[in-house]
Amino acid sequence: MKRMAFYYALFLTALLASVIPGNCQAQEVAPNDPRLQKLYEAEAKRWEMWVGADKKRKAEMVAEPVFRWQNMSRDNGQTGAMYVWVDGGRPVVIGGVFSNAIGSDKRYVMHEFHALGPDRLFPDLRQSKNQWRPDTGIAMTRLPDSPDVESTAAKVTLQLRTIGRDFTANSVDDTKKRWELRLLPKPLYRYEKPQRSIVDGALMAFVSDAGTDPEIILMLEAREELGQKAWYYRAVRLSISDLYVDYKGQRVWSSLREELDTSYSNKDKTYFLCRDLAPDELQNPILK
């Protein structure tokens, strides 16, 4: 009986160790673990995106992520969630949080963003030494041979897809390997009734065959200026590769690694990437 009681005690100890987080060893987190999405949301909410140096206008974070992605070919497998911040109905920031495992007990948590608005941003990341300080806003470019803007939302939706298909993109990574990028057919985010001169707009994503993480964001806007409506565009990077965008076979945009101040920022600081945390897989309170 004593031997049975001894083995029972060992079994009970092992069982308790497996269910009490404080007593267990860290376990690997699966790429689709919902706790990762909880982590990404909590990390995104640490940001305050202020528009203008006086910090009187605070951009609003859209509650739900506009995109969730995986790329199992990079750094032991990466997953992430992307969010949008809006000011006056128009997106002024896109980006988010992603992570990858380090061995079996830790993971790197990365923040990656790009400014989208015409006004300079003054973001704050609470409780972090990593801060983003864009030097300027960004400008849109009128689409060559812009078609007339359609009159209804349904027709504009079709027009967005048609215009989007006229853009092609590719990337070249640090090993000089070329990747063809494909445009996702559905916009990540649509804004139909913003303020100012904008009639309609959408954020679209180019992704590679390596995964579904966006490498380039294509911003398309129908704008009315001086009584005329026309389409405008802007491409922005969400990658550290060399990036190229063509429109109807003609190069209209590029962003190269050698033009970056560092691997994690471009010259005007409108792009930002940082490694902010390296928490234990399951010991971090956010992941419990």
C-alpha cells in the first residue's frame, strides 16, 4: 500500500505541474494559438498615434485586426496581426505586431508600422525604450490616365479591383532571391465616407508565395480636387527587402534596402520596425 501511495503521489505531482502555469516548463505555442492574437492586440493597444506636434488629435485604432497572417518559412515560423489607425475617417497608420519562436521557450515580438497620412505623426509606445518618430507625412500620386470615378459604392468596388490588377510587384531579399508578389483580391480596409476631399479609398496588400504576410501596402483613393474626381495611389513598405511596383508594365515606385537608414527604418522614418519583447512562451501573463 505504501508503494501504491508513493506512485500515486508522484502521479498527482506530475498532474499538478502540468496544469499550474507557475510550476511547468515553457511549452511551444502553435502558430494558430488564440493566445498569440490576444498578445498582438494587447501590444498594438500600447500605441498612441498622435497626429500633429500639438498632440490634440489622436488617431483611433480600429478594434478588429484588418488581417491575420502566417509565414512558416521565416525564423521558426512567424504569425502576426495587422491593424489600422484612422483620423477623421481616413487611415493614417497601418501595421501591427508579429512574433516568432526562439527555441522552445521564448519568442521575439516585433512591431512594424508605416505612416499613411499627409500630416506628421507623433506616436508613443507606452513603457518602452523603442519609439517611432516619423520626419514627415506622405503624399499621394495621381494615377496615370486615371479613369472617371464611378458614381456608386458597388461600382467603385469593382473599379478598385480593376485598378489594382494593373499594378504588379516583386521583392528581392537579402540573398538576392527575387519573389513575385500577388495582390490580394479583397482590400484589407475600405473607407467610403472619410472627410476632406476623399471620395473613397482602400488599402490593398501584396504578399509573397513564402507566406501571407504583406510586403507592400497599396493605397488607392478617389479624390475630388478643384471640382474634378480622379484616382490617386501610394505604395508603402512593410518589409526589409528591396521592393518594386509597376503600373501597366512601367516602374512607378521602388524602395531599396540601401536607401534605409537601418534595416528597420527608411530615410524619412515613415516606416518603422522594432523588436520590443522576448517573453517566455507561456510564462508571460499576457499569454496565460
